[in-house]
Amino acid sequence: ATDGDMDKAVDWLREKGLAKAAKKADRIAAEGVALATVVDGVGVVIEVNAETDFASKTDAFQDLVKNLAIVVAKENPADVEALKACKYPESNLTVTEIMQEKVMSIGENMQIRRFDRFATGTSVAYVHMGGTHGVLVNLEADVDATEIGKNIAMQIAAMNPKYWDKSMVPQADVDKEMAVQISIMDNDPKMASKPAQVKEKIAQGKMAAFYKEICLLQQEFVRGDLFKGDVAGYIADAAKKLGGKVTFVDAIHYTKGEGIEKRVDDFAAEVAAQ
């Protein structure tokens, strides 16, 4: 941009805020927002991180995340780097350039961590506690299944199932749980002497409880005031009451800051020192 003039380049970087943004880029950003939303029928879930919860709650940051979700919905970028290269809504700048401006104005490192989308079917979004959890549920439905989708999303946020259905559980996990159940019986004086075939049949009977714990559709539906039974039963019952058919297809659950090692220093003390 400056034809190789290093001094002018430094000024250019300073004016654009790139230097300050780069300086903050190594600081841990584990707060932020996990947003789920539906834009023109396209379901989007995205996590954008900042350094503090305070910055995450500002209107500037919230608007940034919402606009990034719009870009994901409309442009379908392949990954985070592709998203950064997209044009920002109602602007001639790219997402990267807008992010650099936001780092300058908000004063914290910010990072787009991940995103996903559902372009087909019926998507229903749920955001818990202002962005601690973002859940996107995708359904096939011939009726308005918004309420069903929201209740499923709330179930996912509350119970955090490892799999959606028992058919998705890897055989290795099933075999391991069976081995655990048989081992328990082997160490129980009342059961130890029973034939291996009997123990295996008993273990198979206990697998229902195993699936109920880790699989969404087999879990007990948390809204007992609406339906008594598992989630699959709730979906079927609710769809029947609506006079149509609703099928669970997929879901995505983002937990804000999940897996990020959070900073342990005193951010308030750092601000005071500055």
C-alpha cells in the first residue's frame, strides 16, 4: 500500500488499527457469544469470542455477531478464513477489516471461533442465558414445528446429550458398557455364579438406561408438564396434536468458550495498571 516505504507502512498500519489488533491477537479470548439464529430460512450457529464478559455484552459486539451470522447464512463460506474474506453487511469492508476496527473500538482481542449452518429443512434456534449456549435444531416438518424445535433445543442445552439417537452410538462404546455391566455382576456375590448367557441378557436389558443417559431421543423429556416420556415420544405426540409429521434430523450445540483454556490473571488489575 505504500510502495515499500517502511516508515509510511508503519503509519498506515497505525491508522488502520492493524498494529494494535495484532498486539492483542495473542491474548486469550474465552468469553463471547454462542449465537443461534435463522436468516431467511437458513439456520446458523456461530461462536465469536472476546476477552471479557463485559465486552461481550456491549451492543457493538452483539451487532457484530448478528451480522457475521447473516454473512454465514447468505455467503455459505467454507471455513472461518473464507468468512473473514467475505464482505461485511452494508459495508465495503471485509469481515477481517471490520473485526480490526472492532478490536480498536472495543479494546479487546476478538476471534471468530467456529460456525455451522443448515440450509434445508426447518431450523429452530435457541440461545440460552444471553449466549452461553447456542443450539440449532433441524427438522423435517409439514406443520409449524417452531415450538417443538425450541423445546428440543432447550433439552439439548440442559442435558447435553452425547449422541442424538442410540443408532449413532459407536459399537465400541456399546461393547464397553456391556463389559462394565457384566463386570459389575461378576463382582456381585449374588450374581457371580450365574451363567454367562444370563449375565449377558441382563446386561442387554440395562442398556436402555445407558442410552437414556447419553442419547437425545431416548432421554426423558425435561418438560414433564408437556409430555411424560422420552424426547422421541414427545416429538411424535406434539406432531400428532398439530395434525402433521415432524422428524428430528440433526442439531448443533455450541457452548461458549468450550475447550478454551481461560486466563487466570487479573484483567481488572491490568486495566487499572494501564
